[in-house]
Amino acid sequence: MPEIIIDDKKFTYDTPGKVLPFILDHGMDLPFFCYHPSLSIPANCRQCLVEIGTPVFDRATNSFKTDENGEKVIQFFPKLMTACSQDMSDGMVVKTHVSSEKVRRAQKDTLEFILVNHPLDCPICDQAGECPLQIQTYKYGPEGSRFEYKKVHKPKRIQLGPRVVLDAERCINCTRCVRFTHEISKTYQLSIVSRGDKNYPSTANGKEFDDAYSLNTVDICPVGALTQADFRFKARVWEMNQTPSIDITNGKGTNVDLWVRDNLVLRLTPRHNPHVNDYWMPDSSREAYRLFNENRISRPEIKLDKELVKTSWNNAKETIAEIIEAHDTKEVLVLGSGYASVEENFVFNQFFTALGCGKASFVPHVVEGAGDGFLLTDDQAPNTKGCELLGFRAHTNRTFKNALAKATVVVVLAEDIVGRELANAEDLAGKTFVYFGTNNNTTSKDAQLVVPITCAAEHAASYVNVDGRIQRTFAAKETVYTSRATNLEMSTGRLDRFGTKFDNWRTDKNKVDCLPVWEFLSELAPRLNQTLSYETGKEVLTAVSSSVDAFAGVDYDKMDTEMGVVLSTPETEEKTA
Amino acid sequence: MQINKIMSYTFDKEDLKQIDAIKAKYPTVQSATMPVLWYAQDKFGHVNAEVQHLVATTLDIPESHVHGVATFYTQYYKKEMGKYVLDVCTCFSCQVCGGYDMLHYIEDKLGIKAGETTPDGKFSIQEAECLGACGYAPMLQVTNDVYVNHLTKEKIDSMIDGLKEDKLPEYEEILPPQLISKD
């Protein structure tokens, strides 16, 4: 197997590749700015310079030259090489800053040049704390600057597009954003304009940077030049905690991280998953933070005199029990939803079928033409596939209307049936309508009883994407009934760990008074002489995998270690066959 | 100048034929960006945003690319310029030989600052970086064309008088020092 010697240590490799990713993949450090594993390699930042040498091959003897000790003679390139663009070859010797003074000096000098015109506004810069330039200057940079002159001034606070703001002075012209629009989103909207120390990335002549994936450029920007208009100045990165999750705004199941401070989701960023979304996510998915934070239903609500008023959880349970007891269970329409997780749908269905109601159904939400073949899908719901695999009947809008007309009691999980125009207030008039939902909407307004349930940011639950891959969320926000201190699966940030309720820079106010569906129904079960007892999504999924064939062998640990599991559905079987 | 103002930016049949000929010279259309920008600048006198858009749509390449190329080179004029653009070099060699004196003299003479155009649309002044004629400093270039070397106030006077009558300065042949006879 070919080998490569890095800082006097021998490594073997079996797949050819570049030196920089190999170094990074083996736990060593090498600073870089412009390199990105999913983009082309321009080698323009010059930060990953290393000394590289190769063994000298003697054509006359058809063997490698050796010195008097029998060691291969290594000939070094006369100049430093960029590790990101250098292919590995057998016997190659690489010296990084660990073993080469020359490399240490090069890193320091490159940084000094990069910083010549970089403003020292880290204290007010959004990137501070997660800024490669800041981190690498601490680690490898010069201690001061010898540049005592006025820095070049460039455009600041330029609204490049609806979601991206440019500060050209901070830009180090790594061209990652330009390459992203050329190679990944293929809109070609950005280009480096002007030249020399005056250049910066921009759109053509004031055109809008309205790429559907524009915010990825903010993520890959190694400095604070591109920032998210929505998130600017909301929080310092070290004040937030970061929780892995799944995008719930379409059927792709893009892997995301939720960034939470004071129990508000402040931003979503893509999480690398080579099987689903690579390093990217669509801009529309980042809007999900509004769903998690805004307009939430908190505490059960009951309709009195055409007006929804807050009520107690006990009253909510009692009301549902009375509704069930007062009606023939055959007249109950149980509607699951692609907007709710596998666990929620499963328990919802299990509870009501045990009472004698018919099997839950759902109405798929597909908007033809909304998908783009990349990370946007026609399917608007994150778990349509999950509902199908649970064996729910998929209604068309028409069959749903018929089913609705026949029912006297309607129990809906998460689906905004009025907002989606599947039903209107008249269709629901005269029926007893119970809504399990996360957000206030036109549907919750028409309900007799509203049960607030946890959203994807508040519980651990799984979703099956359009390709049949089941992936799961983690609880990121506390509800009134959960706590980071006791739920060890929840991540904690510095504020969570070290803040107290007496600090005026943090608050406990943003907790929503809601319960996971499985917990609420487990509490309700004894009242209706049922046995149902689930405490966590994990328990529910265990029940799902043991009772539904498509989910056999799936559990949270497997999903976590394998970045989601492809379920054996007819379609996926076909693909692998 | 007067013509440019009423002109809408379009390429006519003849232009498109020329552009096709330019495109045929290169393996990719993108390579034709520069010559087509030149062609457009010759036709319209400048390559402002609209012209860049025209070039991009004509070549069917991203407008951002055309914009990037146009802004990279100072020789492409991104706004309407005077009929004669005086690029006065103020880079190192010209600077130490009096480049700024010459620039300021021209500014005072024409009553405009560098980067501006005279109201009659005749002259624009630009401060240029090195034009590669350090041996003949200080110097200037007229509209991406003739170099005027070894500038003096008198030389500038006669050059501007000539340009006012649309007479371009003569090309100057300057021999390297070793070939100039000492006597």
C-alpha cells in the first residue's frame, strides 16, 4: 500500500487524494481558508503551504536513490506547496508547521498579509467565535501587525440579496461563495469584482442575490464578510447551544443543526450528511426557526362561547374522554399527518384504534413543481413516507372531504387542514373537532379543543424522507416540563451551564407549555380504560420497529451511528436490486 | 458622446456577425468575453451595466462573469467617459519623476478632478497605475491608445490643444539609452 510521511510519521493510504484532506482526516491540523471538500480547489489563500518532497528515482538503476544509511534520498520542491492542491504520491514526505520552521514562518507571513486590510472589528462581528481567520490568527498568526497605514475601505453592509449581507472589507477573497454559486447551486450569481486590494465578491451590477441556496455562502464564508440578514446581531455563537436535527419544511430530510439560546431557535445551519444533503441546505428550510419559536400553542385551549380560552391539562383529558364516550367510535375521523413524526403518528393511531376508531389516514401535501431535484422536494411534509409505511391510508383532497362529511368527531394531528384548504369552517361546523397542534393557525381557531404538542425542536422523534431514509431529531428547546439539567440528551451551551435565573442576560420565559403526543395520550389512556405507556420517542420507536415490518431493526442508536437508516420499502428495494 | 446618449444598447446584424467570428476563435464562449467587451466598448464608448448585460445575453454567459471581467480591467470604462481619456500614471517611477505634478496640472487646466469628465464631454482624467513605461516617466496614455512620454507642461498644453481639434498625438519612438548617440 502506498505510504506518505507526514512530520516524520508514516501513514498508508489506499485511495488517492490531496494532501490537505488526508492530514485533516487523520486528526492533524493544518490551517486553510479557501479549500472546501465539496468545491473545486483554487489554492488561492496560500494558508496551507507545506514543504513537500519526493524520493529520487534513478532511471539508470531503475530504483530509488539511497544515501549511505540506506535511506531513500528525498528531494524537496524548491518552494512551499499548497497541501490542498497537491496529490499524494507513494513515498512523499510532507513537513507541516509541526516540523518545519519554514512552514511556520510562511503561515505567519500569509496571515500578516491577509490581515493587512482586514478590519479589526471582531468585537462587533457576527462571525467571531466561529471564524477560521480569527482562530488561525490565534494559533498561527503573527502577534502584531507591522502595517501602520490606512486600510483599504470597501463597501460595507451591502444587502446582496434578501437574505445575505456583504461586508466587503472583511472579505479575504477565498472565492468559496463564488464557487458555490458556480458549482453547487449553479446560478452563477456571484463573481469577484474589481481587482488587487479592492476586490470583493458581488452580483452583477446590483442584481439581487436571490439564489434559493444563497445562505450556504454565509456558512462557508471563512470570515464575517457574508452574514445572514435574519441572524445578524442576534447572538454570539458561544452563547448558543447546538443540537443536531432534521429539516421539517420539506420531504428531503436535510440534516441540520439548531442553534438555541434562551430556548429560542435562533438559526439553522446544515449538518454534513453525504447521503442526503452533503454540506448544504435550502434557504427556505432555515425559516423553520419561526415555526419553532413564533405563534406557538401553549397550554390546552377549549372553546367557550365561540372563543378559545386556556384550560388545564386535566380538563383537556377529561374533555377528550367525554367526547369519545359520548360518540360512536365508528364516527370518529382520525387524521394523522406527514408533518408529524413516525412516533407521534404511530401512538396517535394506536391509541384511537384501540378505542375502536378506524385506522388513521392522512392527506399527503405535494405541490407539483416545488422541487428542484436537489434539496427541495415537491413533497412539503417531512414524513409523508413515514405515514405510508405505517400503513395510513393516503387521502386525496376529495376522498378526505367525503370522509370528513361522514364523521361526527374529527381528531387531527398537526395537519393544518383549514390552512391547506382541505376543509373550511362550514365543513367542520356541527362536528366535534379536536386539534393536536404546535402552532396557532386557522385550523386551531376552528377547533373545540386544542392540545398543544411538542414540535421537532422539542422532542426526539424520527422522520422518513422521500428516499425512505429514517432520521431523527433531538430535543433542542426545553418545554415547561423538560430540563436540560436532567435530560442528558439535550445539549447545553455556556449560558445554560453557567447562567442563573438571576442573570439579566438570560431568561426562562420562552418555554412552551406543551407535551409530546405519546406522553399526553399515555396520561389519557387510564381514564378510557386503556393501557398505553410511553415516556420517550425512543420507546415508541422500539414499539414501531417490533410491530411494523418496514421499520424492523431500526432504533435510535442505529440512526445516530449510520446518519439515518434506509428503510426497506418497495422503492428502495428496487433501487438496490 | 452625443450619439451614445440617444443610442439604445443593441448589437445589429453586422455586430453579431463580428461577434460570431470572435467566438469561433476560442474553444469556449467564456473566452470571448474580453474581445467582445472590447468590441462593445469600441461601439458604445464604454461598457456600463447595460452594455455588460447586453454582452452577457449575446454570449449567453453569466452576467456576473462579464461584470467581474469588466471591473477587473481599468481599460474597460464602466461609465460614460469623455471622447479622450487621459490615463495619467502616478505609480512609483512616474510619481518620483513628477507624475502628480503633471496630473494636477492637467486637472487645473481642464478644471476637473481625476475620475471626472469635462462638461463638454471631450476629456476625462484617470489616475492610472503603472503602464509599463517607467523609462519615459512621467507619462500618460490617451484613450487606451497613444502614450505621451516625458511629460512637461508644454507638452501637455500642445497635446490638449491638438486633441481639442481631434488630433491625436504622434507615436513617439524612444530608443533605449545605449542606442542614443551622445553627441
